[in-house]
Amino acid sequence: MTNMVRNKNKDLEIRKREKEDIKTEVYALSQSISMSAHKARRVLDQIRGRSYQETLMILELMPYRACYPIFKLIYSAAANAKHNMGLNEEYLVIIKATVNEDTTVKKLKPRARGRSYPIKRPTCHINIVLKDISLYEESVVENSIRLATTQGHHSLWFAQPKNYSKGLQEDQKIRECIKNYVQKNMRISSGVEGIARIEIQKRIDLIQIIIHMGFPKLLVEGKPRRIEELQMNVQKELNYVNRKLNITITRITKPYGHPNILAEFIAGQLRNRVSFRKAIKKAIELTEQADTKGIQVQIAGRIDGKEIARVEWIREGRVPLQTIRAKIDYCSYRVRTIYGVLGIKIWIFVDEE
């Protein structure tokens, strides 16, 4: 028992050291702002704990004068996080936003006929901390309970504990680079990228990437060497010198039977201001053509521009979430609309083993 406790303590210490080695927090401080601390605190209370993109949207729409200096401060901190530390702006969250009173400045208020009278202007300090939560999210992945039964891993490689976090960041950069390239070069009006999943297999001198797509012709059509161009972009992004990179694309026979492609379809409809009920019902019709046994779609946020956020969901068929032997595909997707950020969750019941 004592050996087991010691081993657990060692694992916890290693994880703490890994988290300390990776710099995921960005600090920003603005001093001597000509504004009272009360007015700045009124704005900071609204953005504390929110994501970076949602914060910018809130600050643009709020009518207070304190929004502009806070907006510049957050924008500058996010730019430093992106260019100096290589962090992704989509995963930045404001974990700390404080304001402190500073000295009171004495000034003269000009009046008519060359007269003036003394006034006092309060100043304040604003401190903001942004954090990348891509590696520190404590939410449980829905497919994790079905690993080794009906689900498999999308990344296959081995690494020592001290290099494990670097491998995760590398996989994340590969997936983001591929998705950005496909989004720029995809020729489709609905905005569906068609990427179901990206599998990564790493060896000593080779990295094998398999892209499962629902519409590969729309990417390769017109430019047969586009895969080689994508491969060069990934190599430049990650600075691979001694390791070869091989990218292959496989076609999915029933693309709308996969939740990621279906979520992109619903997101495209919501961006075009289509009613969420129509978008969900159309997505359910597409999944019925893929011979699925059940589907559940959930949308959360300021749906249809309502001021109060809510959660709406529709289920069709059977979706046994508590049955481990049931093969259920799951995905969560975020879409940015003019009303704010909406969250989409989709569960598709494929088969039961």
C-alpha cells in the first residue's frame, strides 16, 4: 500500500511540474487610467470567466466609456499570447480581472473669460490574466467511457511523461493547421468542411496522418497536387526536419451519419439566420438517410437572438447513453453568430454490439 501511495504521489508531482513548465497564462497590466475604479469594475464583472471571443463581442456592444481601454488591454494580451507563446485565441479565457484605485490627479477645469477652477480626477490600475484551457479542461469527454469497447483513440503514439504535454500540443497544431487549410480551399456554398476526424500515428521517423472526409472531391477537384501543398504547410508550421510526414485522405460513404459533419451543417444554417428548429429537423432528415438508429441534437446559448440564454434539444429514435456497448458518436461544436456564441452537441446512435 505504501508503494502504491508513493507512486501516485510521484505521478501527481510529475503532472504538476509539466503544468508549470508549459506557460499558458498571459498577464496584462494598464496603469494610471483616467477613470474611477467603480466604473471599470462595472465592466470587468461582466467579462470575468468568459472566453476571449465572447469578451470582445460584449465590449463592442456595451455603452460604457470604460469598455474601450479594457478592450485594448485584452486585445494586446491576446496578441502577445498568439505571437510570443504560440497559443490559440479560441481557447483563451479570462480567469482574472481586477481593478485598483490609484492616485487622484488635480487638474484645472477651464471656464469662460480665462477663468478656471480646480477639479480632481481619479485614476486606476487594471490587471487581466488570460489562460489557455486547451490542455487543462476538466470536463469528461463523452466518448471516454466507451474507449476499448466501441471507440478507439484518434492519436496513437508513445512518449515519456515529461514529453507527453508537448505531444498533445503538437497534435493540436496539426489538426488546426489542416482545418484552416481545408476551410480556405474548400469549394462548397454551405460552409461544411466535411472533416469527420483526423487520426495521427507517430513513429520515430514518420508521422502518418489520415483525414476522414465526407466530400474529398471538393478539396482535390481542380488541383490534384493540393495534398502535397497541405503536407508542405504542416511541415512549415511544425518545423519538421528529421521526420517524414505522410498525409492520406479517405472518403466516408455516409458523411451525414457523422456528428462533426452534421454539426458543421447546423452551424452554417445558424450563421445564415435560419430558425434553429428548421436546421435541426433538416439535420435529422439527413441522418435518417444514413441508416442511423437514433439522434439527439442540443443547442445552447442566445438562440434566435433572445436576451436570455436557454437550452433546446430534439431527439429522434433511440439514444441509449447509459449503455456502454452501444456505439454512439458524439461531438461538441461552437459557432459564432451575430447574437453571440452558440454551443451544439450531437449524439448519434449507430449500432449496438
